[in-house]
Amino acid sequence: MAKISPVSIKYIIHAKFESDGAVEKPDIIGALFGQTEGLLGDDMEMRELQKSGKIGRIEVNTNYKDGKTFGEIEVPSAMDKTETTIIGAALETIERVGPSDTHIEVTEIEDVRGSKRDYILERAKKLMEKLGDGGNDMNEMTSEIKTSAKLAKLQTYGTENLPCGDVSGDELIIVEGRADVVNLLKNDVKNVISMNGSKLPETIKELSKEKAVVILFVDGDRGGNLIIKNVVENAKIDFITMAPEGKEVEELTQKEILQSLRKKVPASEYIGSQRTRGVRRYDRNEKNDRVEINESKPKGKTIIKKITSEEKEKIKEEINDLIGSKGAIIFNKKLEVIKKIPLGRLQGIRTDEEAYVIAIDGTATPRIIESCENLGCSNLIATNFVYSDTDINLVSI
């Protein structure tokens, strides 16, 4: 008699039976074969199905108690769902086993493949727990290899051996130190060269004359402003950009680097604004207190009052609405909105009330800062700043 392979089993028919007398396992199996014979046709004879391996070894468990026999029947099947259910229904037609009246009821047809899938899922979870985080090693290795390949492009240029990437193109980015170059190379910005300090090397002076576009990229601090002043006076610089306030170029993420480069402003705008700004002079009064006078500021301007965190919270909603609008909002001392205007109209505008806070969606260029000074503004809120030599309190959005 052929036996069904455990691998081929698709379903298991589970049934329970109750017989009024004492019956044994051979009696039950004999009744299954004998009383279903001829019931379903030659193709569905249980004996033939078992010989061909479509039905497996039938298991019967019996329990005799109080003159009755109870038990369970399991019939493994390698047939499809429809044929298996037909065999299950046929088992319930058996009414006698030996001399005893018997009732058989199919309780369940189990999909063995589903159970296997559940086992596979649970086992895979346990194996993953044992494996731990070791799978991340490949990602770390891949990342390290990519970073190493990018850093392999770190070169030196000129007699000063200035750290750089590929400076053969028409566009050049000038940064302060070697770490800045390394960070930009890691983040796929290749056309970069370092000054190796705050002093502008002669090599970069000459190299800048050969490039169509030269961008000066400095840290977002006072040192960055000092470098801007030095470099724009001694080299051909087309655009200027700064890291976000308080950050250095070497610590920026790729997103921050790209945002800073997109916010670059023409160097001519920076230089022109510098030349037209008021000249500062200092006098001392009888109490030897220093008084600062800026001729480009309105005469009524005296004390800068910095905006408090509570005041910022009051105008938070207006500032959030401002983002993405390329506009400007002017607030008075009561934090009431005086005007809402496009950013391009800020220069030269006049207001009936003195501005306390001006918020803009964009970069605070020298011209914008000068316009805010002319309005008597104490606080300027902006996305970024390329110039901070002002008494106005500068606040990032």
C-alpha cells in the first residue's frame, strides 16, 4: 500500500466519533473504507486513493467509558480543497461500526500549508532575534566603502598644498578648512577648495580669476563674517553663502549644505551694501558712557530691546504662515501687524509706527538688514543671515 509523503500533505480531516458499544481501531478504519465504497465513484474510492498516495495513513484514537467508545479520526489528504471536503462529508455518512450505532462528525479541515507558514514566520522571528543587529554590518560596510571612495578624491592644490576636491570645472567653492572640504566631499560636493585658515592664499586669488563662478562658503558665526570681509576684498568672488547661524560648514548635513548653497547671494550686493552703510563714530559723555551713532539709522533710534521667548510665542502663528510665502511681516511694540508685504518691497518702505519686529521668509542680506535699520527695527527674524554686523537682534526662524 502506497504511503503519502509528509511533504505532499495539504489538508488533514479532523473528525470525532461516538459509538454505543465497544469498538477497536481496526473496526473504525474498516468501516471508513467499507461503507464509503461505491458511494463516490471509482475515482474517489478511499482504498484507491490511499494506494495512489492521495490519502495518507488514517489515525484513530479511542477511549472506552460507560459502555461507549469515544475517539478522534485524522485523515491526511494530498488532494485539492474540493476533493478533500467531499471525503470529509462522506465520513459523516457512516452510521454503524461493527454491531454498534456510531455517529461521526467532522470538526475541522486543517490547511497544513497555513500551519507551515505560521511556523516559518515564528521561526524566522526567533532566528532574527538570535541574529541581532549583525545584519546592519553590511550597510555599515557599504557606507564606509562609499565614504572612503569619496575621500579618495581629496587632493591638494598649488604650492601651499591646499586641500581640495575636483577644481577643474568652471565653478569653485571656497571654504575655510580641510574638515570643510572633507564634509563637502562626503556629501557629493566636489568642486571645493580650502584656504587652510582665515588668511586668503595667493593660489586661491589666482585660481578665482580663472573660474566663471566662485562661491565663498563660510561658517555661520562672527568669524565667517570676518573671512567674508577679507576674501571679497582680495579675490574674485561672485556669490557668498553662510552655514546656518551657530553652525560650521564641517558639521552640516547634506540637506543643510544644499540649502545654504541655494541661498547664496551675489557678492556685489554684499560689497555694495558695505560701501553705502553709515559710518560709526563714538563719543563719550560726562559719565564716560560710550554712545554709538550710526548716520544711516533714524535719529529716533536709541535702545535695542530684544524680543523675549514669550513675545516670540505670541507671533508664532504669523511666522509659521509666513514660511514659503517669500514675504515679510512688520510688527509694532504691541506685536500687532503693521504691514504684510512681499519681501522685495521691504527696501524703501515707510510705516506710521516704529517697527519692533520684522519677520521675513528668506535670507537676510545686507540690503534687507539696512532696510530694517531704516525702519527703526529692534529684531529681525529670518531663515538665514549672510551678514550680522548690525545692532539689530537677529533671530533664526
